[in-house]
Amino acid sequence: MSAESAARVCLLTGATLGIGRAAAVALAPAGLELILVARDRTRLEALAAELRARTPGAKVGVLAGDLSRMSEVRRIAAEFRATHDRLHLLLNNAGALFARREVTPEGRERTFALNHLAYFVLTEELLPLLKSCAPSRIVNVSSDAHRGMRIDFDDLDYARVRYRPFVAYGRTKLMNLLFTRELARRLAGTGVTVNAMHPGFVRTGFGRNNAGMLGTLVKWGQAFARTPEKGAETLVYLATSTEVEGVTGKYFHDRRESRSSQAAQDMEAARRLWEMSAQLVGPAAAAA
């Protein structure tokens, strides 16, 4: 860990399972104030208590909510702003794969809402704090599942064709990379950097929210996967290492820059996705 991380404030989503939990465990001793975000408050409180017990004096707070609902994302951001006037690290990690097409109460396909729109909205809501605390960092957890994918801008909610869970997931991971590139362009000169990373195929609770064949396949496949701790290494590296100070708009795997697909480097698609996302979710409350 770098000295730079001392006394800095870090908000981490998807904190109770998998690489999110492993990252929280790794970051707690670094002198950071950690704010952990996940859906299950009971699990959040248990993890916070565990981290305080492991590292006496560690500052750990929790915010609970369903990040597939943009009203909940905005509520979480508002609750954070009500108690904090600083934010140095935003780690967008929460995500899921759904076996069947589901629609949120706000009318959005759930994979798209949770894996992309939540990153977009939470980041927009908290950008004023990140800018005021520069140098600061944003890290978006993406995946090599983006490779071979294309975005159908006429069907972002995956409503017009037969729903295929791995394609729906892969498209959102491509969106994470396009979002990262466009955000890096917009943040040039602000002192806020943003990078994306691929954790590898990790042995986590990912995909086990599904019953049937998909859940069984995921459970079987994870017997051959890397540990959450290994998967979290690059996330922690991008959050804390002096080696990536000032680096922005890049994609990393195993703590090294990785080349994304050609589709993920399409700046016109990145701009279009940004504009369409903004239309879907409306203006950030923090900027309103």
C-alpha cells in the first residue's frame, strides 16, 4: 500500500461477496476510511465488524441498497454526501449475471441497470466530491467477457431479441469499458483518473443467484477458478499504487495494462453510450 492512501476516503460497491469482500479486507489496514455498499445490510454490518476486529482503529461505514434501482443509487449517494465532504476513491464493483430477463421497478433490464447504469449514476452523483479531493481515482470492474460483444443502441434493455444471459452480461462489461474511456476524456485535467480492470475468472458467489442449469454450470466452473483474493489484487493495485498515479482511461489485468477489444476502443460508441445513458437516468442530483 502507498502512503498516498493514508486518511483517504474510499467507497466500494458490491462489498460483501467475492472480490469486493477481498478488496475490503485488503484495504482496511491501509489507513483508509472505507464505506461499504451492498444490498444486504446484515452482511454489510457483519463485514464491517469483522474488519474493525481485524484492524483495531479501522474506520468502516456501510450503506445498504439495491443498485439496480437508480432511485436507490441516488439515495445512497445522497446519504454519503450528507456525512462526507471528501471522497478520494470510488470503486465500482457491484455486478451480476441473471439467467432470465428481469425488469426493475423502474422499467430497466436488470443486467443493464446494475452492471452499467449504476456505475454511471453513482459516479455522476459523486464526481463533485472526487474533483474537490483530486488527485482521486475511480476504478470500474469490467471483464474480458466484453470481447466479441457489440452494443445494440436500439435495444439497450435487451427487449427485442431472445435474452441470452452471457451476451447480456458481456455487453454490459463492454459498456463499462466505453464508460471508462469517455469518462477519462471528460475528466482530463481535473486530477481525477479512471481505469477499468478484469479480475479473471474468480471463485465467488457470482452467478449463484440463479437456479437451474446456469447456477449449476457456474458452481461447477468455479471449482477451477482463482481465489477472490487473487481477483481483487488488480482492483486494490489501481486504488492504491503509486505506479498508476496519473494513468487514466486504461484497462488492466493482473496489475498490468491489457489491450481491450476494438469495440471497447470506439470513442464514438463511448460518446453515444454516455449520451443515451444520461437521457435514460436524468441529471445528477449533485449537479442539479
